[in-house]
Amino acid sequence: MNQGPRSAERAVAIFRNTWGEPDFVSRAPGRVNLIGEHTDYNQGFAMPMALPFDTSVAVAPAPRGTPTEIVSENFGGAVLAPYESDLEPGDWAIHIRGVHKLLSEAGIIVDPWRAAIATDVPVGASLSSSAALEVACTLAILHMAATRWSPVAVAQLGQRVENEIVGLPSGIMDQLISTVGVRDHAVLIDCRSLELSPRPLPAGVVVAVMDTNTRRELVDSEYADRRTACERAAAALGVESLRDATLDDLVRLGSEFDLERRRARHVIGENRRTVEAAKAMTDGNAVLLGELMTQSHNSLRDDFEVSSPALDHMVDIAHNSPGCLGARMTGGGFAGCAVALVESERAAEFSVSVTDRYGASGERTATVWICEAGSGGSVLTTTQDRRPTPDR
Ligand code: GLA
């Protein structure tokens, strides 16, 4: 993350330059998933943590008779979103329009508003910048409507925006951790019951997020493919979802289900690893947690096939760098970030080693963040609230 003013301050500054003083700022974090990948839409377990990077939206109602206008710092400069015109799925404003539409349908009166958006969440890096935008905008509109929804309801609305408006059949993990994140904790999510169980990181270790600086291109269809393969496996096994299947069940799948068997083996193993990882956190067993993360990567690479050469390379480099206890790709896959568990005392050495080794080929540079867990989305109504959080 840059060392300059944080996203909330920048959003306020853009708002001021454009229209004057905003009424409030809503903010929501991106996430890094420690373990439990491609399990959420299989009603399984995931254990993400909120990042200390937010998307912030500075807001005020639009004056009577004027339309909704949104300015964004990032996506193509400080421009007004084509709020009333047709949008393509790739347009960032589709997430905001989707929120607006679904909230209106839910009976929330959405009067025209003005917003300036800034983000510290790297976009397209598998750190859930879309979820952060959806959650921050939902919180903003609910605040304007003087309505409170539970964090789970806010997350479900964001998930529906992805599923119904953007067209990505994603699970609940990203939006849920963006609303319920707990400072200094990862959160074990039971994606069936939506029961949440925050767990502190074991003493003496930190989480390193490592950006390969590769970005996804046209792979949303791969995500949908993985999901339908899991659904086919569950149907062939006669269970509601792979959450209800065991590794022993997989022998029942005939050879025509070879692909589905591998996809299911990942999901079933990953659910077990995630529950074990949560216990390792409670027991303060950082070594086991790291091993489970590494096993998760191998399974995502070999059975689920959602890694990429750059992600595998980054994970390899992490393993060969000082203080690494385990590493894996994080998020949907194919590009973006990997995550490692690193001994705190060697974190600085680790970062230098990863950056040097990854950059050695001259092809791309790595970005490494040593992250403590941030907190879930919120509305900041006073200047005091909006002060930048101290450096973590
Ligand atoms: C994306 C989706 C999530 C989840 C992950 C993979 O981030 O949005 O719902 O499925 O991929 O774990």
C-alpha cells in the first residue's frame, strides 16, 4: 500500500474538490484468504482475514433535482460514472449500480447521491476489490436511508450483485469477510450455517501477501466451470453439496467422472484442512498452520487447476525465503496474489528475498505486504473517525 494518505482521506479530498464537504465516509476492506479456497460455494469452510486496505466512499445526498454522480480516483481517473447509461460487465460502476438496484428492489429508498471513491485495495489482484466496493456502497446507501442491516444481510446483497448483475457465480466469502472482519483475527466461516468464529494468528508469525502483478484475463468462465464440476460431483454422489461428501465416497465415481473426482478431492480435502487450520490457530500451532497452507496450494494446483505459472513461482520463492512456514495462492486463482505465513522476526528479510528473487528474471516485480488483519466495513461520520488508522 502506498505511504500517502489512506483511501478515506483521499475520497474526502476528491469530494471536496468536486462538490464541497461530504456528509460521511463509508469504508470496507479487501481480504486475503488464509485457507479454504473454492469451498464457499460448496457450503464448506473458509478462513479469510480482512486486509488493512479499504475502499472508501465519501458521500452526500445530491441537491434536489440533480442526478446521482460518482467520481472515482482509480478506474480511469477522476471521472463521473456513466450512472444512467448502459454498462458492460467489465465496468466498475456495474457493482455500484447493482447495489443500487437490489437495494431499491428491497424497498430501500435511494434518493440521488454524490460520491467520491478511492481505494487502497489492489484491483484484479484476488484481494476482493469488487466486494469492498459493493460493501462500502451498500453501507453508504443504507446510512443515507437511515436503515441498519446485519453484516450478513449486507454481504448477501453484495453476493447477489455478483451473481445476478455481474454474472459471476461466486460464493459469500469475500463480501462476508468485508463486513465482519475482526482486527487482528482471521475468521473461520461455515459457509452453510454462516456461523463465524474469529481466530487470532499464533504468536510470533505474520501474514505476507505477495502480488505476482499478473492480472486475470477472461477467466471468469473458468470459475463457473469449477463450480459446475463441483455440482456435478455432488449430484453424482447423491449429496446436496460437497460439504456432505467424504474422500471415501469418491471411489463411487466412475471413470467418466475423472475430472469431477479431482475437483471434489480438492474441496473435500480443503474443508478438512481449513477446520484443522482453525484448530491449529487456537492451539497456537503456527508450523501446522503453515503446512496446511502449503498442502492447500498443492491441491489447488494439481486437483483444482486454478493456479498459474506466476503463482506457483511466487509460492516456490516464498518457500525458499527466510522464515516461511507455508505459502499458497489466495482467492479465485489464475493470477493476482499468494499468501505466506512467516516468522515475525524474519519478515523483513523474507520480503526482501521474495522481491529480489521474483524480480530476478526481469519480467515482473513482486509487491509484498506484511499485513495485520483489519476490521469489517463501517460508516465514519465525524472527522475524528476519518483520521487515518495508525500504521500497522
Ligand atoms: C472468489 C469468489 C469467492 C470464492 C473464491 C475462491 O474470490 O468471489 O466466493 O469462491 O474465489 O475461494
